[in-house]
Amino acid sequence: MVEGARADWVWSVERLRAGRPPPPLRGPPPPTGEDLARVSISTPLKAKLMKLFLDTADVAVIKDMVPTGMVDGVTTNPSLIAKSGRNIAEVIAEICALVEGPISAEAVSLDFETMVKEGDKLAAIAPNVVVKLPLTWDGLRACRVFTDKGIKTNVTLCFSAAQALLAAKAGATFVSPFVGRLEDNGADGIALLEEIRVLYDVHGFETQILAASLRNVAHVAAAAVAGSDAATFGADTFKALVKHPLTDRGLDAFVADWAKTGQSIL
Ligand code: E4P
């Protein structure tokens, strides 16, 4: 399924690059072998920086990671707030003061009216709060309300391309497909990211794909290759991103060889 959708996308990209009219939204003819041979899917249509978010409600962890200069935002959820043992409004306010980028704070009620009230209260905490809403009909209705008010949203608990389509149609700023939890259930989470990328590009949706429930370095790299706009993961994975045994071994050798020279650069 992904292969077919990816092929359509490749074909669409080639048409746009060649200055030909964009493809019809339904039923594009399959690409020819020549079409595919001329297109490199590794060349993005537009340059964009992938954002890296910390998935935590632990302020100490965020303070520890901010000096890396790599924390573009933070995501929280009710479980992470519970784990922090703190009041949600207080902890979100502190996080918003530490990190300028988008800070997701999740509404917890399941009905539309209460969800909107909760979202309004969370959004009032700071201008960089993103109201996180579940992928339900009520959550999607609430998403439309916040989008129309100019408040950013993150539609969470996304496990299918059909759900991602609905989030985009509701005007979500971000959609959060849960890679790790799909894998926990024997499904291919990275394939879902690829499928949503195709879907959004073919139809021109601006909702950003926020790869979530990423559990390791390989997940983060694969999410990036799949064209995710952002990725969120815990501090352990964040710290592990920089590590490679050959980097350590190479550095040890350089330090040892340099010591033998007796020189100093300063
Ligand atoms: C992101 O928004 C979610 O809160 C988070 O990534 C879920 O991760 P988990 O499946 O490891 O709990």
C-alpha cells in the first residue's frame, strides 16, 4: 500500500518539478519506469528544518537538555503530568518559560464542550502552548474551534492514515502518529509516517507530522527519513542521538596522538 502511494507521490513530484500542472486529486495514472528513474525522492520539495521535541513533563530534565540548543519544543500527556506529580498549570507554565517553541498540553475530558473549556484554559497559560486533543470526533470538533481562533493544536493518538486525514481536515497544526505503540501491537509505525507524508503532500495539507512514541535512535532517524516535520522522544533517546562507538574510538585515538606531539593550540 505504501509502495503504491509512494509511487503516486514520486510521479506527482516529477510533474511539479517539470512545471506541468499538478496532478488530479483522484486517480492519477501510474508513473512510467522513465518517470521513476528521473526522480530522486531524497530531494525535498522545499527546505525545512526538522524539529526535535522532548517528551516529558519533568522540568529538571528539560533544564538539563536545553543547553544542547536542540530542544525545539516539548510534548506532555496526562500520563507524563501524573508522573511529574505536579499541578498541570504550574508545570506547563514553567516549561513554557524554559523553551520558546511549541509546548503541547493535553485536554483530558472526552466531550467537546469541556474539552474546549480545558483547551482555552491551557492556551491561556502562555502563547507557546499547543492544545493537544485526542483523535475522536469530539477532539476533531474542538480542534476546528481552536484552529479558527488561531490557537495551535496537536491531534494525538493517531494510528492510521485515515485518522491523519481527519486531523488535517480539522486544521490541526500537528498530528501525532504513535510509532512505538503501533510496533508494540505488531504494526509498522514508520510505514504509517511514510503513508501520512504521501497523503499530506499529494493533497497539500499543511498539518505537520509530529512522530511520537519514538523509543530509540533508529526510530528518530527513520522518522526523519520518512519526512516527519517533528519528532518527540524522551531524554534518554535524545542523549543517545549523538553517540556512536566509532566517534568515541576515533576521539580516543586523536587525543592520544595529539598528546604525543607535546603541542598546544592555545
Ligand atoms: C507524544 O505526544 C506522546 O505523549 C508520547 O510520545 C507517547 O509515547 P509512549 O508511547 O512511549 O508513551
